[in-house]
Amino acid sequence: MKRLLSLTVAMSVVFSSNIVLCRVISQSSSPPYAAVLNISGCSYPCWRGIQLKKTTLSQVDAFLRPDKTITDLSFTQNGLCWNGLSWEACTSADQREKPINNIIFRPPDESNFRLGDAIALLGEPMLTVEICIVQDSSDANLGAILLFKKHVRLSVVASVQPNDPRLTPFVKVRTVSFYDDADAFFAEKVPWRGFGQAKRGQVNCK
């Protein structure tokens, strides 16, 4: 009986340890972009308690200044910029005591943050705008801007085959932007129809 009780206790300890280990592995394996974009915080377009059209530029500085993950925090001519986990970010406002208009994140050049990752994080896009293909001799680049729910806008870019340009899950994300009215900037908007061949559009990409 004592042996059975000891075995039961030992198995319980091992089982509990495995649960803890799985949780630690799960947390440690979270992709870096999830930490940067802070998906567990307030709802977009709010980021770390910073709200578009409500939080002032000075308040953003006060919120981020104590954060040890934020570096190179400094005011610029048009706003406030910083670096977090190797991602560059900026926000802008008319004045320091005025509410901010946007927050723009730029992954590092070596980042593996792709369109498929963004869709897994944000859900499917609502609209696609300004798809364009730029060809220089034998090389071609595809650029596009995608609008998501909750005022999130993505710009993507990728090298493509000139005769078969496609939006794929592997297209690299160039910027992630939060805007109060993300779709107000564009006159031509096409509903998202999934991945596939991109039609030739404008000759230049913004």
C-alpha cells in the first residue's frame, strides 16, 4: 500500500512537472513579433494602453520611458520614435500635448515576419489596395497595402517572377501601422480574395 501511494505521488509530481514545462516552452516559443505588437494588451488600435486620438505625444513618452525593453526613445521633428526588440517604431502628433495620429512599426531587415504570420495574428485582411509591380531589367518586386480590422494597415514587399506575380503567405511585411481611419487614405479598394496572382497596377510602389 505504501509502495502504491509512493508511486502515485511520484507520478503526480512528474505529471505536474510536465505541465509546467509545457507552459514554459509555450511561453518561450512565442514569436518575437507577438511581443512587439503586444497582442495580449488592449484592443487595436490601442497599443500598451496608448490610444490613438486620445493619448498625447508627451504621455506616450511618459508611458514608454520606464520600459526596459524600449531603447533609443527620442522626440523627432514630427513625433516620437523608439526601438523595441530590434523593431523600429514611431508615432506622430501635431504637437507634444496633442493626441497621436498613428503608430508605425518597422521590422528589422533580417526579420522573418511574413504576411502569413500577420494573418495568423490579426485575422484575414478586409481590403487590398495599391498592389503594384515594379520591374527593373529581369527583376520584379511586388508591393501591396492590406487593410485589416481594428484600423491596422500592413505594407508588404517581395521579389516575384515578372510573369507570375503572387501574394503568398511568405511575402515579407515591411511596416505595420495603426491608424484611426486606416482605409480613409485610399480611393481604390479591392476586397481581400485570398492569396493568388496579383494584377498589374500602378508603376510605382509607395
